[in-house]
Amino acid sequence: MRAAVSDSGVCVPAEQRHNAYNSMGAANNAPCLLPRRVGTRVGGSVVSIRLVNKSDVVLSFRSLVFRPSAQQDAGNVTASEGVDREVTGDNDDFGVALWRPLSYNPLPATTDALESPEQFVEPLPHIAAYKVSAARRLAQVVFGATMCCLASGIVFGFASLKPILIAEGVYSELCGAEHHDGTSLINVPCPEQDMRLNLFFSAASVSANIAALFAGYTLDHFGRRTCYVASAVLIAAGCVLLGYAFAIPEFDGYVLGNVLLSTGGTFLFVPSFRLANAFPKYSGLIVAVITGCFDASAAVLLLYQLAWEATNGSFAPNQFFFAYTIVPVILLIGEFSLMPRDAYHTTPDLEHKIEKAHDATRDVHDSDQEIESPTELYRVRDSRADRRLVKLGQIEGILGDADEREERAQKEEEIHAVSGVWGVLHGLPAHRQMMTAWFIFILLLTVIQMLKMNNFISTIWSQYRYLLQSDEEAEAITKFFGIALPLGGILTTPFIGLLLNNLSVTSVIGVLTAMVAIIGVLNCLPFVAAGYATVVLFVIFRPLYYSAMSDYATKVFGFATFGRLYGAITCISGFFTFSQYGLDALTHGPFHDDPTPINVGLMVTGTVVGLVLTIYIAVKSKDYQEETKEGNYMNGERASLMRETRGDYGSVV
């Protein structure tokens, strides 16, 4: 089929159109795309258009899909032009709008959205944010953020909990009597006990990453409420198991309880990002707050450690975990009394609604033919127009007017241009993206860094006890780390956003690689100052790396496959975290408790992979930008030729 371009829009000639496009006997009144922008273009080719009749009364609608050529599959795609923003579930009189919001579902769709738009899975119900008071929406965001502070990443405060576990004699049966005389709050674990305690943390870390796959799927298919309820159940079960494990020495529920805590935290953290749609104009700020709350949740165990020490250990762990079951109870109460049952409309949904609200043809209905009085007909249509404009004002009140939206879009375009790689693999299927060096290198780097970070969190006390040959100095650095880890995540969030928005992806990966090398060197030096410097850089590097990885996946792979690619990276990296048990065995065995060989090995491999990835991105981004410029030039020449040669209809094949 050939889609014609006229001065009024994109049209399908009468002799080629489907029978469904009835022109009411007007031979030249072919269904046309109205002048407003409702189509999508990739590299000069129409990807999808919406057909509506040019007459005042809308007659019919049908999606036409044009596949871009193979050379255009990975072409430059902007935020407003591309296959990554084609799907939404918002139905209207014209049919189904083709937008695609960011999905957290890592599992592939069963159909190709471009090849079979009629087979989209029915979306979950949505709520219009402008129909809910601003005070209630603010309360919902505050409640979600508070819950994330209390439970989303509690297991990552393990460095504060580990001394308590040792003092309470957890897994001390694996040691001889000389390793746990119970005479002080600071006890030295034997190698077997230390390895089992580190496994306690590693299992929770792995489950947190794997749970992201299931949380994303649940969020997309069953909604945020289901995730919150599941989170409350899992957190409550984890607290009860840990409470009984501490209360009954014969009951080993430590690992399973911690796994349930981490899984419940993930089911709370992932869906909380949807709350950003409560205030679309401030969605970036809300996402940053939720992310900071995840980091802050590590302070829960730090606060418990302070309380445990202040009471000389009388505030027992079983009392703490049993008391902490109040958190999932509060979560359930707030969920069913305050939180929205369904998700708020996304920004693309609202933009589509604004588009509809601007459409004056919606004031004309088929039933108007039954109104005989011209005065009454005018009154009815005028009333419809008033309601339409009121709705438009409400939507723009939460999303911003045309100038604000244009300004945001311009900023997004500038960020994409600065990145140097935006759209490089957009439009490719996920399995093809996974076979590229873009995916393989970031996967390798993430595997190494996640292993390094989790190893540091779980062994910081034993590392500096060996390096500094002092229990007191090691304890001081560990306590400083317990405070700095949550604070670092909170304080660095705004600066991370500035860094990612103003540096190219090449520069960002280069900065990360430099930090990997510096942290690795400092972590091997037997000086107190080097220990504190390592902690400071580590708590900056950790949130920066996770944010940069997500940013990389979005800019390189695109929104359409974000869930699958990001989920695959975190899941595979999480599985490799289990290899920490082997690293502990090497440290306590052949290396005689010396952490330096492991630290050097992780530093060297991380730095090498980071350098290779940085060089690869630098070369490929340069080539990609040159190809993009050539493509834009050719598109401009083609458009100029079309303007010169067309009469009433030009054509786009």
C-alpha cells in the first residue's frame, strides 16, 4: 500500500484503501491523517500512522504499520520519534494509540508489537491524576517513599548487623570453643563461621536481583497493589523466620528469612517508581527520592546496632525482628486506605489525552443528526467543547502547558545528543541486542563490580582487621561505613543526575573505570586514612554505578527492551555473587586471611574491562554520529525532492 502525502496530512488513495474506509461517496475524500502529529517516523520511513477521514465526522480507524528497512532498524530514534514509544493502552474513539511506556517486565512479549498491533495485551486500568487531589497524591508519594526507607533495601545494611550476629553466636557451632568465649561485644569469627555469615548476605543479595525479574512481571501484569501486598507478606514472613531463628538456637531460619526480606524489599522498591506519575512535572524528582530511600533503608540495621550497643545487647535480635513485623502491617493498612488501586496515567498517556482534547472534531457526534434545531445543535456542541477544554486545562495543570512540555522535550533532545549513543541499538530485537559487544561488555563489568561491592560490604571488618592489624580501627571504619552507605546514596543522587545528563556515555564509563582503579588501589593500602578514603569513594561509586548502568541500558538499548536487558544484566550478575563463597574460601585458605590478592584481582579485571568498554564506546559513538549526520542529510535531500515534484499527492513507500 502507498500512503500519500497531501498538504492536509498523510492519505491513502481511494483505489487502494481497505473497504472499511468508507468515504461516503466522496471519490476524492480518502482517509487522511489530520495535520496534528499522530504518526511515527524512523529514518524517513513511516512506522505507524492513524487514519481518520478528513470530513467533520470521523468515519473509521485502522492502524497501518510500515516496517523500516533493515538498514534503519538501529537508526537514530528520538524520544518522540521511534518504536520505543509506540504503545499505550488508552482507547478512544479513533482506536488504539500507539505509544509504548517504559516496562519493568524482563520477560519477552508473545507478539511483535510492530507486526501485530491488534494483538496487544489489554492494559491494566489507569487513574487520571487530575481527578485526585494534590494533597492525597502527595500523601501517597510520601507514604511510598517512607515504606521504601523502612524496608526496600534493609538487607544491604549487613555490615552493621554482622557484629551482632557474631556476638549472638550465630553459626558459632562451626567453630571451636576458643573462637567464641563471649567476653566482649566484638568477637572474631572463625573462617567457617565468617564464610557462612557472608553466605547469609550473598543469598539475600542474589535474591534481590532475581526478584526484580518477577517484580517487573507482576507489576506489568497485575499492578502495583499486588506487588505491595506480596511485599508485605514476604517481609512479614522474613521477620518472623529471623525472629524464631534467633529465639530458637536449633532452628536455622537465618538464610531463608533474609532471602524473604530482600525479596519483599524488591517487590516494594520496583513498583514504587510508578508513583512518579502522580506528579508528572516532577517525576524525575520523585524517582530520585525513591532511589535515595532505597539507599537510606540500609540505615535501619545501623540504627538497630546502635540500640543494641546502647542496651548492652539486651535488645535482642529476636525482639527487633518480631517488632519489625509492624512495618508490613502498616504497609497493608496504607495500601488499602490511602494508595491508589490502579496506576496513574503515564506521561505519554496524558500527552495523548491532550492531543484528543485539542481535536475539535470530537465535538461532533453521529447522534447530532437527530437534533433538528440549529440552535440546540450549537448549544450541544458548545457544551461538549467546554467540557473538552476544561479537561484540557486539568491535564495541562499536572503535565504543564505546551511551552513547558516543549521545553522538557528540548532538554531531553539535548541530553540524548550529549550522550553520543542515543538510539544506537533502538529497534533491534532483544536477542540481537544481547549478542552485541554493547551488551557483553556492560554485563562483564557489572558482574565484576557487583561481586566487588557485595564482597566489600560483607567483609569490610575482616579486611581492615587484617590490613590495619587492629580490631578497634577496623570496628571504627565499619561503623563509619554503616553511616556513610545510606547517606552517600541520598546525598549523591542530585549530582549523579547532573553527571549523567551532561556527560557522554563514553565519559561516564571512563569516570567509573577511573574510580574502579582508585578504589582498588586504596583498598589495598594498610593505612587508616586509606580505609576511610576507600569508604567515601565506595559509597559514591555504588549509587553512581547502578544509575549509570540503567542510564546506559536506556540510551543504548531503548525503552522497548529495557526490562529484558536490564533484568538480564542484574540477574546474571546476581548469580555470580554466589562466587563470593569461593573468594572467601581463597582468602581464609591459601591467602591466610589476606584480602589483598582478591582485591587486586577484582581491581585489575574491572579496570581492564572498563577500559575496553570505554574505548569501544568512543569508537562506535563516533562512527554512529557520522552515520546519523549522513542519514539526516539524505533525509533532507529526499524531503526537498518530494516538495519539488509532488502535485496534489506525493508518495511515501
